[in-house]
Amino acid sequence: MMKKLAILFILAGVIVMAYPAYNYYSSVSDEKQLLEAFEQIDQEGASSNETTKSYKELNEVFNRRVSAEESNEEEADQSEPSQEVEEQSESNSKPEAELENLLGVITIDKINVELPILEGASLKNLDKGAGHLKGTASLGQVGNSAVAAHRSWTYGRQFNRLNEVEVGDEIKIKTKGKEYTYVVFKIKIVKPEDISVLNPIGDKKVLTLITCTPIKEATDRLIVHAELKA
């Protein structure tokens, strides 16, 4: 009996002595997990905020473009040839800053589209080609990479014919030293404030094309989702 009591006392002592160490390491482990979780949340939040900001700016760019197109249409008959040549010369210029922002080229054979892709969907960039929305995944990488372009009023220019793209069609992206082929899997029309179109889809490598619709109004957004071909 005494032997059993002695063993129990010894075990109790070991437990009492071990508890502080266990508590310490458990606390450290919890702290580490929480810090890692916060870091991930913080990164996702920053990315989400930047994505939201980029999408809002894109909507402003689309709206300004529609207003500009309307003004140009009204003043078309009053334009002088010399003025048109000057504007064309300016549009053909390629400042070094723009070349630094050049990410690659997007090609959609179905609608005969080939556009340069610049970093940032700004008014200036979308006048030159397509823009990659900051805050979204990099081209060819896991996540949702968004690329926007104007729905030009001129047939065939920019994303003017994007509405003709169908599920199963291929979209090719060429970056510096790499080529990616995406296959369209979903097409939809949403309201300008619907930012859910930029959400990642699991661990898939998704490309999302964005333009305004209908032409000349830009009240909605035409969205084309494509997944990287294996």
C-alpha cells in the first residue's frame, strides 16, 4: 500500500513539475499559430483592398471612356486632318515608362484580338491596350488574374467582340519567356460593383477578362473566366 502511495506521489510530482513546461510550449505554439494566421489575413486583406481599389478605378476609367467617345462622336465632323495626324502621332509614342510596365501580349484567335498587356488598368494604359488589375494574381500563377480592356466602338478593336467568345475557346497569354493557354469555362454579365468576379477559385489558375457592356453605355460588365490549360 505504501509503495503504491509513493508511486502516486512521485507521478503527481512529475506532473506538477512538467505542467509549467507544457504550458509554456503550448503557449508558444498558440502564439506562433496566431501570428502566422494574422500574417496570412493581413496579406489577404491588403491584396483584397488593392483589388477593390483597382476595380473601382477601372469602373471610373470605363465611364470616362464612354463620355469621351460620345464627345468624339459629336465633334468628329469638326476635326481637322492636321489635328488627327498629331493625335495619331501621340498615340503611337512609346515612352520608356510604358515599356517598363509591359507584361506581355494577349491573343484571342476566335475574335482576331492581339493586345499588349500593361500593369495597371489605368486610363492611359487602357488607351494603349489591355491592363492587368493590380492586386490580382500574376499572369499564369495560382489565383485569379484579371485583365481589362475597353469595348471599343470600332468593330474588332480591343475587346469590342469579346461577346463572341464562347465556352471552350482558347485565350493565349505571352509574357517574357513564357506562354500560357487558357480555356474559357464561364461567361456572364454583372453589375459594375460586383467584385466577386475577382475572387480566386480554389487553387486554380484563372484568367478573368473584363470589359463594359452594352457598347456605348457601359452599365454592366461582360466577364469571361478561363482556366489555365494543363
